[in-house]
Amino acid sequence: MVLYSKHIILEHEEFDGFLELEHGKIKALHKEFSGQYEDFSDFIILPGFIDIHIHGWATGSFWFEKNAGALKEMCRTLPYAGVTSYLATSGADTIEEIQRCIKAADEAYEADYPGAEMLGVHLEGPFINPRYRGMQREECCILPSLKVMEDLYNGFRNKELCRHMTIAVELEGAREVLKFCKEHRIQTAIGHSGATFAQIQEIKDAGVGGFTHTFSGMRGLHHREPGAAGAALYFDDMMCEFAKQTGMTVSHEVFDIAYRIKGSGRIIMTTDCSGLAQTQTEFDHYVRRMKFIKDRDMVRIVHYDGREEWMDPKDYQAVREIELSYIGSIRNMAKHSRVDWFDIMRMTSLNPARYIYVDDRKGSIAPGKDGDLTVVDSNLNLISVFCRGKEIRERDEICGK
């Protein structure tokens, strides 16, 4: 398959030409081509979006359901949001429940579901500070333990799936866990943390790579105590991950301050979506002032003002708007910050690929890399997505193709 565009965003160049895909890989880039090709002339071809912090999306939730079927649904529908690969993200659950997630990730990896590729697991906990737990379960926030970390790691049949961990670095035992993660090439980030600036400065040499959902769930910036938020802005060698830009959790102005300081080379865009419709009990989303309640085969959404809605949690068209999609978040971000296509490419693909050590095959458009592409128009409306060389369009499913 060959695609043509005037706007193929390479790592250091906007290329006008032809992109050849073969056997799921990018085979070559051509200035001239005489055969048949798919014409995306005026659209922008970006390397596929990589979401390294996503618990669930629409009809599947790794966090809530904890089974391979949920991951199969995420693989199927995430391309409709522009995402071509992702890290399935757990939460601060009991160790037994986290092990269920690990087992599900192994099963999904070995099944190699079509669609977006599940690259591994992001363990968001259990080593987090209960004071900054956000929507995590307080009773499941525990002190970092090397023994627990070893047990979690050894719970993976496919060890390479243990790719990322969020940890409160101020807690006793954190340095030992960080050392283990560094030795096993597991990226680590500070999150759900009350760490002071000095504590982060002292421990960052243990291999901490960045910050999870920057500004949210961490000690804020004060002019006499920069805190975790100040450290995120200050240290040039640490990445700032941002959850979806709705403007609620992090205002657009605050994001823009971070963008002006860190630049696109030190920011990673994620969604932190949960697949809210898949709750197995009751989930109180206090930011949105809504409760999601499982009721037999339906989900009941109760607004704080008393309004109620009922939805079929397995109807993608019904639940897809509950949470802001990845492409919707990028569109929002671009409306409020002055970014170009290279900035977007770095924050959505190149940076996350490097961060979780998959840039040998993901993160940029280059011969030999996976055929993961996100195609958009000039207003960041999604046109098409290619996952390992296969084109996936939501409209084809709606039309029954």
C-alpha cells in the first residue's frame, strides 16, 4: 500500500511525497511513485498516537473489568480516537486484583488482538500516597516494597510488558523499588505524591523519568516550597505527562505555562480515560460531579443535580462521548497553545515511544518502523488511522463494512 500526502510529518522534516507500507511496516518514502496510491494530498500524516496512561476506553476497561476481553475492546476502538498503541493502566487495587490485570495483559499480548497494539502495562500504584490518591482506593495505597514489586514483576509471563510505574517517591522504601525498576528497564514517574522539591532532587538519580498527570494528584507549587509541581517544571531531564485536556483538571492556561517552560520535547500527552461505562460497582467521579452505577446489563449515570441517564455499556456510539477522546484532547490543546505539527508529533508519539523504550519501532515515520499512522485534517479532525499497516476507520464499522 502506498499513501500520498503533501504533509508527511517526519522527525525533522515535513515531507511531500509517497509513503510505502508493506507487511505492517514502513517500507520506504519516495519523492516520486508511478503505481497506484491512496490520495491524502491535503491531509496531515502523523506517526500513530501512543497513549501510555489509559485505564479504559468506551466499551472496554482494563481497570474495572480486569480481563483480556476488555483489552480486546480497547484494541478495537482506540483507533477511532486516533490511538495506534497504548499501555493498559491499572490502579491502586489489592495485590490480587493487580495480578488479575497482569494475567489479562499477558493473555491479550499473546492473542495479539487486531487494532491498536497493547504495548504493556502502566502500574499506577499501589505505591502511592493516600493523601494524594485522587480517585484511587485509600485502603490500597501502600508503602513501596521491593518484595511486592518483585512479585508483581514476576507475575508477568512476558516480562517486557512491565513497562511503567507511577510511585510516590517520598514514601519509605521508594529508592529500593526505583532501583529495581531501573535495573529492569521499567520507566518510573512521580505521581499521587506529596514529595517536596528537595526530596525529588535527592532521589531523581535513582532513575525517575517524569511526572504522572502533572499538577494533578501531587504537592502543588508554592513560592517557598516548589513541591512536585515545581520540580516538574524545573528539571529539564524529566518528562511531564498530561492527562486529557478538558480544561477541568488542568486549566488550559496552566498547561500552556508548562508548555512554554518545558517545550514539546518534554511533554507527553495521554488521556487517563477509565472506560467509565464499564464500572462493575459504583464509581463517583467528583470532578465531573457524576456517579456511574452498574445496574444489571446497563449503566446508570446519576448527576449531582439529580438528573439520571441510562446507557448500554457495550454500545460504542452511546458511550464514546462520556470521556474526551485522545484526538479530542489534542484538538483542545491546540486551540489554547501555539503548537505546530512537529510539536504535536513529539508530544503524541515520539516522546512516549522514547519514554517507554519502544522507539526502535514506534514514534516516528521512518523505514523499518511499524506502519502506525494517524491521519488528520488541518483542524485536527480524524480522517483515518493505520495500525501496523492496516487502515481502520470508524465509519467503516458504522456502515457495516
